[in-house]
Amino acid sequence: MAAPSFNGRIKPATKRARAQGQGDLPRLGLHPEIPGACTTPRCGDAADGQDETALPAGWIRVGVQGSTDPDRVWCSGLCATWGIARAELRVPAAARR
Ligand SMILES: [Zn+2]
């Protein structure tokens, strides 16, 4: 058998695509809640004064510099993105200079 050449045809590593959800990586579903209406306990709570080590893995702490909104913890990236937008709206105009 000849060694594979540099210009030889590349053989696919797998013969067929894996079925959705059966690969090696976990498949995360879409967040079930509408941003801003999440019902996950503690999602959106002020971060200061919380034991952040007690939060489940994957939670996100978000704060916007100069915002009157405190740093908050969010259950997902979708909720955190909504929280960033909300905190950005609460930056006083004088702080933007
Ligand atoms: Zn949430």
C-alpha cells in the first residue's frame, strides 16, 4: 500500500454525519424563557452579597462600568446579554463623556 501523497484525495474521517444530539459534545437546547422574563431562581439577582461559588456552573456575572444598575448574575448567555443591554440603558449621560 502506497503512502498517502500530499495531493492525494482526502478521505472523510467519518462515513456519515452523526445524528443530532448523539455526538461527543453535549447539545444545549435553546433557552426556554424570553429574555427579561426568565423564571430561573436567582437569575438577574444583584451579584454583590451573593455566594457566587454556590451558583451552578455556567452562570454569568455581568456589570457595566458607570451604570446605576448593579452587577448581576444570569443563568445563561441569553439572559446575560439582555442584562448588559439593560445596564447600558442605565448609564447616566454625564458618565458617557
Ligand atoms: Zn435566566
